[in-house]
Amino acid sequence: MRVIKSIKEMQNLANEAKKAGKRISFVPTMGALHKGHLELISEGRKRGDLLVVSIFVNPTQFGPNEDFNRYPRDIEGDLKKAREMGVDVVFTPTIEEMYPEGFQTYVEVSKLQNHLCGIFRHGHFRGVATVVLKLFNIVKPDVAIFGEKDYQQLKIIQRMVKDLNLEIEIVGFPIVREEDGLACSSRNSYLSHEDKECASTIYRALQEMKIEFERGQLSAREITEKGKRILKRAGIEEIDYIEVCDPETLESKQKATRGDIVAVAVRIKGVRLIDNIKL
Ligand code: PAF
């Protein structure tokens, strides 16, 4: 496995691979690799000849009061896991390499970013779209895999790829969960055992909301009120949002229909967790 820090070196390697007719698959990550990432990597392994994983904690997608500094980092552990998964290249640039002095070009997917997390994390998706486009230009993938836990991120990347005519297939991979249902996330490592138990209610609430819909409840308000009650009973008071939304536009719905997404973001002792389910 090669570990590359330089953009030029990564681009040269990608160019050589392409010349040799190889299909490049790509899994972008911020490291602290968990079971969810490993599933994305395994999917990437199946879909390409040269599998590249990036590890870069991207400062431009964190707000000034967010957890950039304390975001979990474990490069040695990550490299070990990547090696075991048969990754060909880990691209792990420094901040200076990605954002040298004078950097000032950003990408915004204007409407999709104005819903759900975009309302609570101002500038977050601008940072995500920008870094992902940069990574695409560096790694030159034919296919890239993103987890569906970050559903809005996935939709924004798909939109950007379409709007900017990038020749990259974007694959959404189903949410990977812990045994208790909690969606895998690097941020789960902030949670104590007790907080984790509380956090497992998020998925239970989503499942209950889906059951409510399947029983014939179409009012988004009734559905989400039920979810809120379940969360609050478990002691989760800080709910950023809990919404039934259109799976493509992410617009909030009043009347739920099959295929809609119920998306939720909560904070447990300051740790922000998101999850979603398809109706
Ligand atoms: O989902 C993530 O880990 C990040 O948002 C991504 C896509 C790697 C961009 O920094």
C-alpha cells in the first residue's frame, strides 16, 4: 500500500493508472476509520482496479464553534486497517497542501445546502463540496463511494457531479449500524457507554416513525411528533431537526409519501449525531 501526501504525486499515479486502463475507485474519509468506513472500502474494492482512500480532516467544513480540533485522529490505526482491507493508495495530504496561502475558490450547491444540516452548520456543505471536488481532481476516480448516513452530503455531491459534468459514478452505500442500531460515526467515540445507550434511541425512533407511516399515518407532523416523544422520553432534549423530506430536493414535506426520507439530527451532551430512514 502506498501512502501519498503530495497532490502532484497522487495526480501522477492516477494518470499512470488511467493510461494502463485501470478503473480508479475512491473512498474519501476524514479518518478514524470505523466499521462503516470499512464497508465503504470493501465496496470500493469491488468496484475498481486501483482503490484509493483519502484521509483528511477538512478544516473548511467545520464551523468556528465545531469540533475540528478534537475530531478523532488515528493515522497509524487507519493505515493498518486500510492495509488489511487491501487498499492500494492512502492519500493523506496536509492542510497546507490542500489549502495553500491565497486559496479562495469554493463550490456551493446552492439549494440543497439550505435544508437540514445546512441550516445548523452554516458553510459546512460549501466546505464539503469544495474539498470533494478538489479530491476528485487529485484522485481522478471513475467511481466514488459515500455513506447514506450523510444523506444530504450524498445528494449534494451527486448534484455537483451532475451540474459540473464530472465523469464520476457516485455510489451511495446503505447506513452501517452498531449492534444496538446506532449509525456508525467517528463521533460515536465521544460518547460514554451510557450516552451510547441513549443514542441508540435515535434509530428506534426512526423505525417507529416508519411503522407509523406504514400504518397509514401520512401527516409529517404526526409522524415526527411521535419521533420527538420517543427521543425525549430517552432524555434526548436537543433536537436540531426531525423532518420528513423529499428524497431528491430535501424539501420538508407536510404529507409523507413512500420513498421520502425521515432525517434527524440531535445533540447528546454536545455531540451532534445524524441519522435517517427511507419510508
Ligand atoms: O463524510 C466525510 O467524511 C467528509 O465529509 C468527506 C466526504 C470525506 C469530505 O471531507
